[in-house]
Amino acid sequence: MNPLPLTLALGPYDHTRDVTDGAIPVEGVALRTLNLPIEEIFYRFTLHREWDISEMSMGKYIALRSQDDPGIQALPIFISRAFRHSMFYVKEGSAIQRPEDLAGKRIGVPEWAQTAGVYGRGFLSDYLGIDLKGITWVQSGVNQAGRSEKVKLHLPDGMQYHPVKDKSLNEMLLSGELDAIMSARPPIALGKGVVRLMPDYQVAEEQYFRDTKIFPIMHGLVVRGPVLQEYPWVGMNLVKAFTQAKQQSMERLSDVTASHAPFAWMAEYANRMKSIFGEDFFPYGIGPDAGGQINVATLDAFCKFGHEQGICARRLSVEELFPKNVLSSFKV
């Protein structure tokens, strides 16, 4: 049988490169890879579905999934994960000294449906008890004006959300029009009049994980619905290949005999990650194992945040996010 030709758009990651460079084949698939900037991948695939398999913002995915969009299906392959306590920025000398002080303030966001923002607002509301409706939310590009939302929002009544087209968030923070910015990408004035609200953010992030078991999933891997409908075997074959690639990456980074990344003490850092998250410290899949439980806790919280914040048209369950034939392989 001739391999099925499919095109993948994905950023450059060590834990995926064994698939993208062909070292680990996807059984039955002839894979062509496009290496594009993340923002371009998200924009072109969300709006135009220009390729078959794509890295995708989980915020945009749950928005579309809640609208029962059959055009894409996610796989339990979590390309990028990051805690986001570092994403809160204030003007140097601000009276805002801790995240609790953000209650009732004016906060800028690049997109309401940005995945990092969903987790950040969930941290404020669920972990700190801050009323999101008491905050004035201003939407614009972080460093360039004119950015807009990519998905339809369903904002709750009383949520104060104001798009601004002619100024950047960086400008408005420096001018005093904003009290803070929440953004995965730092403002260009960081270190030049702008500082992180939580400079020792890693300590706070570790405690947040210990308290909640949430290890934020930023980007997933999605497949066009028509591909999975016609070739349902593609989903699990992708999961198997990318899981193997991730495992080999973790083994490389845990190896003390050579430098597999340009950092000192990488193997020691990998061991530290194991002490926090378990032996599989960057887990894929949904299931009863420790990594699967972390993913279920994370995705369940994310779906809750997404619905409460008006990104999802309805409350999604974790099981709705993935194809049934793929889920059954994890014995959910």
C-alpha cells in the first residue's frame, strides 16, 4: 500500500524532531513538515485549514470544539506546556506588589482566547478567588496595535472586555492606561520600565502544581476531521510515533555522558523534573497512569476555565476533546 501523503505544520521542538526528520516514521504515512512561526501556524490553520496536521493553541481548539466544529480533532499529544505565573507584567514602581492586588484593576491581554490567558485568569479566579468581572480587560497586540480575536467569544454577562485597535498593550502600560499586562510573549519594555509581578515565579508555579495538579498544556496536535473520518488509523499511528519521539528526547536530555542541549546540568534538571512530575515528566495521553491523571486534571480545569470565561459555548468534558478510537487505547 502506498503511504498516505499528509502535511504537518509544527514548530521546532526536540521532543518532536525524531518524527519530523524521519528518524521515527508514522506508520502508513508519508509526512511532509512545514516549520513556520507559531503565530502563523495558528492563524493559517484556525482560519483556513491549509494543511492536514497542525500544532494548535488549546484555547482556540476548545472554543471550536464547544461549537461542535467537525473540521478538526485533537490528539492527546501535548506539544508545548508551560506554567504562566511569569506572564503578569506591571510598570516599575507600581503599587501592585502581588497577584491579589490585581482585583479591580485594568489588565491588558493580547487575545481573550489565548491559552496562556485562560490559565492565567483561572489562576486568578480559582486559586486566588478574584472576581474576573471586577477587572477591566483591554485587548490589543502586546507590542503592535491591531491584533484581533481568532475565534467567536461567548463572554458572560458583566465581563468588562474592551478591544483597542490603535495602541499596543506595551504603550498603554507605560502610559498608565493599564495597571498590568497578561501575556505569554513579554512586552518590549521588560527591563526598561516594566517588570514581572512575580519575579520568583518558578517557586510559585511549583507550589501551584503541588496544590492543583495542573501542569498547563499550551499547544496540542490536531488533525483535520475529514482525514480522520476517511483514515481513522492515522490518529493512533501519530500518537505512537510522537510518544516514541518524546521518550527518546527525554532520554537524551537525561543522559550525563554528553551535552544534548547547550546547557550545563541538563541531566540534573531532568532529574529534578522527575521529582516533581514523575518519571514521565512531560506526559502525553489520557488514562489511569500518573501522567494521564495529570493530563486529565489539567484539561478538566482548562475546560472549566474556558467555559466560565466565555471561550467555550458550553462546558466540555475531557473525553469530548479526542477521537473515541484513540481514547479507547488509553483505557480511560
